[in-house]
Amino acid sequence: MVSCGRRVGLLCVAIWSMAQSAGYLIASILGMRAFNCDVDMKTSQVNYFIYLLYFRQSSCGNETLDWDALEIWPAPEVEIPLPDTTEAVLRTQSIVTTYLILSILWLVASVMVVVAMFSPCMGRKTLKFFLYPWALVCIFVLIGDVTATYFHVWDIINTRNTVSLIDFLGIPYESEYYFYFNAIPPHIMILPALMMSLLSSRAVIGWFLNLSALIYVCVTIRKLSKKKQTPGVVDPQPFQPTNATTITTQHQGQAYQPQIATCPPFVQQQQPGSSQISQQQQGIYPSLSNFNEPGPSGTNKFG
């Protein structure tokens, strides 16, 4: 089972990603509605400028610039034609669609992790099954953020002055157009690209937090993949025989029983003075072999 501290960490990661995916899902839906002309983007100068750079299509019927929405007064009498679409608009449409799909997948994966954390009977293998989808989607989200941010930072460079802005909008350059666009404040020119950069990079801090969360989840998956060992049990070490004990082949596989050294057989020791007593006894009582010795006359000594 997973420790309580790691469960709390995974729960925080899941809630953080769930909040992000829900927010970016809402932003993606609003972007798709802007492409379908369902959102009024003329409410302010900044909104209309974002619309011109990233969401405008001729299908919405806006074929000329709206000087009033750009807050340029008095409004010029000249009408500047706009192209059907631009490369930036097509690219933004692809990015919004990608974020829409990734946000849905990440939201589902985050909810799965939250459910797993609140389940008391969740096993190790089952928990890994819930963490793998989250980690996989998070990798694609990080890659998507880097890719989108790269394009948006490049847009900041391409909209920092009037000439590059006119070219970015796909408008043929004329000196008269330059005069009118030059009335737009410089900070408004780069503001749409800057806002899109912050959104795609998650203000940079969010991106690094997601990277840290991914590392944390990957470390958890690795710990869950390791073989579970019973706590307090030490793997037995092979017995090394010494000079005092030996193990024969017939006892291999049996429980080790050390051999007990036995004392040598008892040897009766002679008491001090016993040798003298024995010699005295031999002098008094001759051995039986002396009875067989022949005497001077051919008979034995005692016979």
C-alpha cells in the first residue's frame, strides 16, 4: 500500500492538474466559439486586437478594419481590406483544438487519480493503472505548452513595430496604412502575443510545477513497481563452514545442527604411590610364571 504522505502528495497533484485542465478547457471552448463567430470580440481595443491577430476569419463577415473598435479617432474614411485568413489564425485554430483534447483527457485522468486516492482498498497494481494515463497526458501537455509558447514568443517579435504588424495581419503595405496603424500604442501591438505567450506557458511557473508533478508521479510509479518485501525479514546468508564444524552432502537442505564435541573415553589414572604398591605386591606374591621355572634338580622351584 502507498504511505499516507505519498497519498496526500498525489491528491494535491491531481487537484492541481484538475483545476488547470478545467480552466484551459473553458478557454479552449471560448476559442472555438470565437472561430465560429459566436463571441463578440469588439468590446474593447485589446479584445478586438486579439481577434484580428488570432481569431478573425472572413466567414464572420469582417472583411475590413473596424476603426472604432481599434479606438482610433477620428476614424479614417479609408477602408483597409483584410485577407480571408492568416497563418497565425490557422495555427491558433490547431493549438486551440489540441488544448481542447488534452484538457479533456487530463481532466479525466486527474479525476481517476482523485478517486484512487480516496479508495482504501486500492492495490499497488491498480494504483499504477490510474497513474500511467495521468503521466502520459502530462507529458503531451508539457510538450504542447513549449510548442505553443515558441510560436507566441515569435509573434511578439513580429508585432513589435508598425511595419511588422501590418505584415503579420496580411495587409499589403502602403504608406497611408502605416500612418493609421502608427496611431496604435506600441504596448497594445505586442499585448495580444504577450497574453497568448503567458497563457500557453502557464506563466512559466505553472509549467515548472507541472514538470515537478510529473517527476513526483514517475518516482511513485517506480516505487510501486519494485518488488514488495516483508518488513523485518532479512535474507538468509549462506553458511560458511569452519574448522570446528563440517557439513556433509547428505545433510544439505536440512536445518543446520552444530556438532557437539564429545569428551575422549575415560582413562583410569593411577593414584600416587600405586606403582610402589604394585612392586611390593610382586615381591610378596610372585607371578605365576615363576612356578614354571625349572629348579636345580629339573623340577620347579616350589615343587
